[in-house]
Amino acid sequence: MKIIVGIDLGTTNSEISCLRTEGRPEVIPVEGETIMPSCVGIDHEGRLMVGRTAKNQMVANPEQTILSIKRRMGEKITLPLGDKAFSPEEISSFILGKLKSAAETYLGQKVEKAVITVPAYFDDAQRQATREAGILAGLDVVRIINEPTAAALAYEAGREEKQRILIYDLGGGTFDASLVEMENGIVEVRSSHGDTHLGGDDFDRLLSDHVALPFKKKYGIDLKSDLKAANRLWVAVEKAKRTLSDRPFATIREEFIVGDRHLDVEISREEYEEMIRPLLRKTMIAVHSCLKDAMFLPKAIDKIILVGGSTRTPLVARMLEDDMGIEPHHEINPDLIVAMGAAIQGAAMSGAKTKAILVDITPYTFGTRAIGEYQGRMTSDVYVPVIKRNSALPVGKEELFYTNYDNQQDILVEIFQGDEPLASENIFIGNFWIKGLSKAKAGNLILLNLELDVNGILKVTAKEKATGLARTVTMDTANKGTGTNLEEKRSNIESFLREDDDVEADGDDEGGGERDDGDVVLDKQGLINRAKSLRKRAEGMIPGVNEEDAAELTDLLEKNRRAIAGHDWGTVGRLNESLSDMLFYLED
Ligand code: ADP
Ligand code: MG
């Protein structure tokens, strides 16, 4: 069977994917990266460069570099490059050609057919130019599909019931909101709204200004008027922006940016969010126009899907959730989802059975306990989520906390799993002390970093921002259920709290792994783990037993699930025993 690849030919970045195994499109790396900048350039010897290399040389050679050619698709123009001139479809064909040859290397076979995506608002001329770009690259473009359609396919392919999906796509230079209706595998874009000049580039610009203005005041030098300095600045702020998606602070440091002047600025996520908030408001207005066009109320939406690199900015999901009342989905990598959806379409056209994409996600939220407001009063039991459930794994997030009183030198870091607003209502995972903080006023900044890997290993680091004093502890959050007895389970859990090395720490070694309400907590975790492993065994068994036994097992499982949700540990224990007895009898 000939493979039909899927290509997201983006304004800022392009991606290529294909589907060989059911349900799992592969993203094909180009020079070791899954994302290739849609950038074309000529080096000093007149040779063509495409992708990362072209983007890298942009700083040194901005005049010989072309970015965002997608904006010009369908126009009858040519752009100079080296000593020649090229049409937009020719420039785009260089991008497609590079993707095609990366795929051929990766797959070890010729790639001749492709599905290419375009924005929903692209008109005929723009679609035709895209098709021509494909032909120029040696590709048979078997279908052009809309980007929101591709995104919806990635989540919903193979589903029969009717779904109304809002696709929020914030890329590098453009924003699109689309309402997609899907039924029996047929996808229809009901309405689409957006702004062809709003995206991550604007955020970069705001950040650049934020950095360049004080520099100008201080040294009298305008970084933006010097082409090379301006490009270095842009690369640096873009990187800082990405850092701010996962962390509360980012540093922009560029040595000798102009003459012997250095740039060294720290920016907080809060400052950054205030800068971009007005632009994100504009996107919300477009979302509402989109709903209005399709004559839908927000509550008619079944799902919101985040697409485009800029939707990794946490404020995006927050604003959407506040506004629409449902939590947007971002489990499938927002930079890659369109290419993956195109690959699903390609596979369907080549006759393969297709399914929505499976991804490794964490089904649980992980967070910590802090002092804060709950139902109008202050409490020391507020739960602050750090890693949200449904995040794709591996995931790392950092949040900022403050000391509570003057000269506070110790902090107990406590980690919980769950979504309840009070920490004590969630499942305790582990805790540790960080001691020897400097004697500072209340409000001393503490960074809490959580890194969760695909095996459920959680690495927790607490760090005093001012001094770098830090402590890291590794906790195992995974369900290690094997059906062994409770004693074994207990000792297994005892070892959950394994101490790592003290990164950058210069003090305290004692006192780690303390737990105030240890016994209760151990029981809870043990019961849950046992329930999970019993469930696994039971589910494996249900298809092979008679109807009556199957019904009884299902009933016990359901009751147990409810008991866990209701934190009714006594019942969980009893149900575990009943399940275990029944499995014992059935397995015999
Ligand atoms: P396009 O569809 O326009 O080609 P992408 O979907 O690839 O664009 O998005 C590119 C934009 O996403 C860039 O502005 C880039 O800076 C931004 N971006 C990428 N990763 C992150 C991140 N982690 N946080 C915030 N913005 C990001
Ligand atoms: Mg895009």
C-alpha cells in the first residue's frame, strides 16, 4: 500500500506526518526536529537553504531569507532570492520538497502522494497555489483539507455520534476560530473567523518592545534599528516566551548585543500576560463571532480543541475556560495536530481503517498545598494545581509561591493528586522540607517545579529564587498494582519517597520525607492501588466468564469506583476484598 503523507504547510512552521499503525500517526522528523520553520534562504555561496538552517542564518543574513510565504499564496508576484526571483508557490515548493525528502529517508520508500492542509478561509486561488506548490515539489496532492478539519479528525476520527467542536488555532502570524460539526466521520466547517495578522509574532513584538525601550533609555541605543541586533533580540524573546509557558520567570540574556553592551532582563509571566491580554481578548471576540455565525450558543459546544504553538501560553486556555465554561483539550501536541489529522485523512484515502489519535496523558492533576482564600476565608489548605490532568507526557511545569512570614527559613512542600479545591480532599503523594532559606521578608519567592515522566515518576524541586538553594525529591505516582497483599504494598509505598541528590543545595540533609498524617495517607494510596490492579484483572476476565459473574464483577467495579470518588475508604477496602475473593474463585 502506497503511503499518503499529511502535511501542515504553516505560515511559521510546517510538519509532515504519516500513519502506518492504526491510531498512531507518526510525526516525521526533519533534521532531527518534528517542527520545521517555513523558512527559505540563500547562503553566501548562493545555495538554497530550507527550514532550520535558513532560519538560523536569518540573523546573519536577513535580506536573503524569506519567512511567512503562506501569506502571499495566490498572489501573482515574485520575490527576489539570490540573483533569481520566485513565485510564492515556488518558494512553498522548496518547503514541501524538503519535507518530502525527509519522509523518504525516514520511511525508506518514495513518497508521491500527500494531503495538504490550508486555513478554512483560503479562497480558490490560494488553494490552487497550494496544489501547484505540491506538484512543483513532485507530490500528487490527493486532497486539500481545512486545518480545523484536520485537527478535529485527530481527536474524533472514527466516532459516529454528532460532535460540535470549536477549534481555536493561534499560530505564529494568524488566528482562526472555527466551528466544526462532525457526524459519522463527515466533517463540516460551519463557520470560521479570525485575524490574519494576529499571533505569536505579535507577542514577540510586545516582548521586544518591553526589553528594547529600557535599553534605549539606559544606553541611548535603539536595538530595533540595528538589523542584526533586532534579529538576535527576536530570537531571544521568542525563547523567553516559550519558557514563560511552563515557568513563572524567564531571563533574556544576550552578550555584546551592540558593541560592548549586554542585554540582561528578567521577565515574569504575570507581566507578560498583561502585555498580551488585549490581543487574546480580540481572539475571544472572534470566537463569539464564529459561534454567532453558526447560530450556536457556547453551551452547544461539545469540545474545544487548541491548535497552534501559541496556545501553549497558559492564559489562552484559562480565558477560553472562563468564557466558554469548558476546559479546552490540548492533549495532542498543538503544533503537530494538524499534520497528524492530515495523515489520518491520507490513511483513510489509501484504504486504511482510521481512529482518533491515542496519546500518553496524565489522568490526574498534581499540585501543592498553600495558604489562600477558599469560600471567602483564608485557609492553609488551598490546593494549587501545577500539572493539569490531560497534559501530554512527559510534562514539566513550574509555579511561583511566597513565604508566609518574615525570616521564614523552612518550608514543607506537600504534593497531592486530584482536582478538589482543598488539598486535604485530594490524595497525598509525598512531602519534604526545604530548610535554610535566607532570612528575608515575607513574600520571599519560591519556585516549585514538577516534572512528570511517562512512567508516572514525579520529580519535585523547590527552589529559593534569590539564592538558588534547592531540593529535589522523586515520587512515584504510578499505579504499581500487582495484586500482591497489603503488607507488600505498604512497604512498596514506604519506598515511594526516594531522595535524590540535593541540586545546588548547600545545607539541610535531614528531615526529608516527613509525613504528618502518614498512616491514613498510606492506607488511601494502598487501597487505591489495590483497587486499580483488581480492576485490571477483573476487566481482563469479564469477557471470558458467564453473564451472571460478569454482571457481578461490573457491579463491584462500579461501586468501588464510586467509593473512591467519594473518599469512602472503608467501603473501598471491603469492596477490594470482595473483588479479590471473586477473582480468586473465578481464576481457579
Ligand atoms: P503556524 O501555524 O503559523 O505555522 P505554529 O502553530 O507552528 O504556527 O505556531 C508558531 C508560534 O507558536 C510561534 O509564534 C511560536 O513562538 C509559538 N510557540 C511555540 N511554542 C510555544 C510555547 N511553548 N509557548 C508559547 N508560544 C509558543
Ligand atoms: Mg498552523
